[in-house]
Amino acid sequence: MTVTHNSNQDIIGRAEINDVDAILAIPLADPNEVEHVIKNNADTIFTWDYSLSRPPLRKLYEKAKVGQWNGSVDLDWSIEVDVEKTIAQDQLLLGTGLDPSVYADTPVAKWGDKEWLEFGIEGRNWMLSQFLHGEQGALICTAKIVETVPWYDAKLYASTQVMDEARHVEVFARYLQEKLGGEYQVNAHLRMLLDDIVADSRWDMTYLGMQVMVEGLALAAFGFLHQLTGEPLLKQLLRYVMSDEARHVAFGVLSLKEAYDEMTDVEIKDRQEFAFEAAIRMRDRFMQQEVWERMGINTRDIIPLVLADPTRGMFQAMLFSKIVPNCKKLGLLDRNDKWLRRRFEEMNVIQFEDWENTGDEYLKFELGSEVPQPVAGE
Ligand SMILES: [Fe+2]
Ligand SMILES: [Fe+2]
């Protein structure tokens, strides 16, 4: 049977992935909104089969039980965070994440040190805020998986992830409130993605959207910031969170491998399209629209330049360094005439396909060991 894929228009709401007008047409979240309600559309499944039939998941469960930590006592909250000093130091090490020459004909060209520092501070606050909202998404998705996954071993493991995510929400929220003075609203594209993940009725889509795509990106982003920042509390916080996060991505990869090996091409097509949609939403998110708005810069003028900025492009590609090998491990890249491979080529992230997948490397992230540096090869 021939499998036909939907068009970009059907999957992401625009024909061209870089259609700036369409990207900006997605409304920003209201900063004053307090509650956001989504139907989760799923069946809750009991299982009476209590046999140990998936040893790799049971091993993860055992690891999770001994890997628990306490965000209120294990992190040193007495550390004073001088935000300006921290950002200035981090910028010295890595620059601003943008190539200033790209912005020559815009108001950004007139920015002095003061504005670049302000941009860095807002950018840090924005990034940690999106981590926070993503963590709440993970908390909700994992609670949903406890109900919807049909496998006993997966229900047990997912319950430990619920506690992990509660801790992550707790520590990011506390850091933002106590050290950075408040948070940004959820990014428009991240919210759209979280809504889609939560609304899908199929249990494996929760995993694919959250454990593989959102958490895969988070693991790469946390690793990057952990390596870069000289702020000791944030470094410590990220180190603890990463030790959990690697397990979570492994949970997604190990569970979906079994499920996807048995799926037909038509079923896999839906998963490939969903992975592509998630990848686009996350790429769109990193244009930091809310930060540009706060800096008083017209997003219609600046976003096309951000899209073309090579420094930005490198950083953005790196965020996919966990997602691409994990999609490959799941067979999603090459099924249906390499459909997802073609999309990742178009997004310039395919170069990570042979990097280590998280189903294999998660043990290296355990507390007490050196954080693994990204390496090529399996
Ligand atoms: Fe998390
Ligand atoms: Fe997680």
C-alpha cells in the first residue's frame, strides 16, 4: 500500500517552514492568563498483568528510585545570584548567541553594551521560563502516561517521573522567583505544541511528543547551559535535573522502540508527521519572540534576520543533537521513503543522526559522574 503524507500546510499550518508571516500569526500567550484548559481525550487503562515482562523498563524504575533528590535541601539556595555579572561573564565566554553583523540595518545595530546585556538578561529569564513551562508540560504528560500506557512496568516507571517533574517545576520556579525576579509567559509555539501533545488520544503520542521531542531538546539545552554558565547555583540545578532527564528520554526511546517496530507504514506516517510538527514548533520557539517584543524591536523586521543568522543557526541545530539519533533508533527517520530524514535535512539537523542515542547513554548522566560531552558514533 502506498502511504501518502499530508502537506506542510496540513501538518504545520504553512507551506514553507520559513514563512515569517505565518509564524508570527500565532498569537502570543496572554501574560495575565492564570489557567489554561485542554481536553486530554484519552482512555484510562487498567492492566491485570503484573508480570515483569520488560526488564529494561524495570531497570529504569530501580534507577529512578535511588536517583531521587530533594530540591529544597540538595541545592544551595543561599548562593547569591548577581544577574548582571553572571550574564556579562557568560556573554564573554560565548558572545550573545547572535551575529551582530546580520542586524546592520536594524535598531539592534545601535545597541551598546547596556542593551546587549539587557538582551542577555531577558534571554536568560525567557529561556529558564520556557524550561519551567515545559517541565509543567512534562509533569502533566507523565501523569497522563501513568493512566494511558497499557504496560505495568511503564506505569511504575512513569509514576517516578511524575515526582521527578514535580521537583523540576519546583526548582525552576524557585530559581526564577527568588533569583531572577519573576518569569515570562509561555512561548506561543511551545504552548501550541504542549496543547497538541496533551490533546492526542493515543498513548504513544504523549511519549513521542514529550519524552522524545520536548525532553530530548531539553536534555541538549540543559547540557549546553550547564557547560556554559559560571553561575554555581544554576549549574548545580541543571546537573541534578539532567540526571533525571536522561532517564526520561531513555524511557521514551525504550518504550516506543517496542511499539513502533510493530506498527504499519500508515501508522508510522502519523508518528513521522507528529515528530516533524514538534520539531518545527520547537525551532520556532527559539526565535524568542517575547524577548524581542520586550526589547521594543519589531518582530516582523527581526525574525527573518534571526532565521538567517548563522550563529543562531548553529545553536539551534545543536538543540536537535539528541532528538535526531533517538528518532533514528525508533525507525522514524527512514520509514516511508525516508520521509522524516528529508524534513530534518531541510531543517539542517540531520548531521546528528549517528550520535549516541539516549536509550544507550542515559547511565552516563547519573549523579556523581562527569556529564558526557556530545560524541559522534554509536
Ligand atoms: Fe523535567
Ligand atoms: Fe523530564
